[in-house]
Amino acid sequence: MLTACDLEEAIRIANSVEYGLSSSIYTGNIKNAFKAIEKIDAGITYINASTIGAEIHLPFGGVKSTGNGTREAGTTAIEEFTELKTVYIDYSGKLQKAQIDIE
């Protein structure tokens, strides 16, 4: 655990490290909590809770040296692990003219 003199120093300390997977701040001041959320460069920020690990129902992933540009878990995992493909099937049994063909 690290202790800082004030919120600005705490944010500087948090952002000075090479990694940014998760962060945690304990405060009774909601304004400070939202400032930390905005300013700390981490994939997830806990307020008044320890960095207990990934929340399976929420997007999870780090930034800086712990980041790979994606978010795993939660609904964003569907996008991360899915490749979309568009398919068109014509069941008419007739040869269709291209849309640019004019009769």
C-alpha cells in the first residue's frame, strides 16, 4: 500500500508506473473519487475497495504495459472473440442480375 499527501500526488504516483491494469483509491469525498476515475490511467479503478481482480461481468483489460488494446469479459468480450461475416442467400433458384444491370 502506498500513502500520498494529497489526491494530486496519489494520481501522479499511480500514473508514474509502467503498468495500468487496475487501481484503487479510498476516499470519503465523492468529488475526489470522480477526479481519480477521470485522471488515473488504468483499465479499472476501484473506489473504496481493493483491486480484487477482474469482474467477469464487466469489460476488463489494462493500459500502458499491461494493455493489449482490448477488453475481455463482459459484453465486449463478444466483440473481441467474434469475427463478423455477412451472408446473403437467394432461394429463388433464378439467376439474379447485378443491381447495376439495366434492362
